[in-house]
Amino acid sequence: MTVLLAVLALCVLAGLWCVAVYNGLVRARNLVVEARSGMDVQLKRRADLVPNLVETVKGYMGHERGVLESVTGLRAKIDATADPDSRLAMEGQLGTALSRLFAVAENYPALRASENFLSLQQELAAIEGELQLARRYYNGAVRDFNTRIQSFPANLVAGSFGFTTAPSFEIENPADRDTPKVRFDAGAGS
């Protein structure tokens, strides 16, 4: 009788442990979903700002069509893409294209002096800061979730219930990790 009670107590404890691990995994997965949503909010704010920025710049840089078309084309592709991982990759490309747009804008003093352009540039810089924080939060949530899934003995419960690792947000283009090259023109100060 005592052995039967001991076995029954062990089964109950094992069941309670499985429930606790499962609930912890669900909580961690929900944090990843929440973090992804927060990042999407910032990406949407940036996407909504891009058309205004492009329209403001168009009037000043008529012959810089390639940069403008790159920004607007990427924005359209992002809006048409349903796969979240593909969207994240394209959002990284959009960030790079926007950086090129601002670099080209440096050649247009009248554009840089435009109040509308400056306002849009400041708003975009603020959004990029919020986006950076959202990406960090997302990657932290993914790290914690993936660690739980891959750690023993929780990996036994995770595998049984179909929990899979979540992807981190990473830079798509390895060249974006390189240190930027700064070059000063000899006649720029005269």
C-alpha cells in the first residue's frame, strides 16, 4: 500500500511539474509574440512616414530617382508580403535604403534646410530609436524562450507539445556590420 501511494505521489508530482513547465513555455512564447508585435508597431510607424519623406525629397532631387525608387519599391514589397520573417528581412533592407537616402540628401543644402524635411528626419530618427529598443526586447524574449525550449529537462515537455525555437532578428547584409568609411572632400570647406 505504501509503495502504491509513493508511486501515485510521484505521478502527481511529475504531472504538476509538466504543467508548470508547459505554462512557463506558453508564457515565454507569448512574450515573443508580444515583442514581435511591438516591433511591428514601430515598423508600421516607419512605413507610414516613408511616403511623406519621399514626397518631400522628390522635389529637390529629380535626378536621384534610383534611391527614391529603392525606398518606395521596398516599402511596397513589405506591404505585399505576408510572411513575417521575409518582412523582417525586407525591413532591414529598407533601413539601409533610408540611410542611403539621407546620405544623398546631404548633397542638397536647400533640402537639408527645409523645415518639413528636418521634421520628417527627426521623426524617423525617433522611430528608429524606438525600433532598436523593440528589436532588443524581441531578441531578448526569443533568447529566453529558446533557452527554455532547449534546456533539459524542459526540452522533453517542449518537444512533446511541439514548441519550436523562434528566429532572432539579425542583420541580413553582412556589409552593414562594417565600420562606415568617412571621407572629407578637399574643397568642402572653401
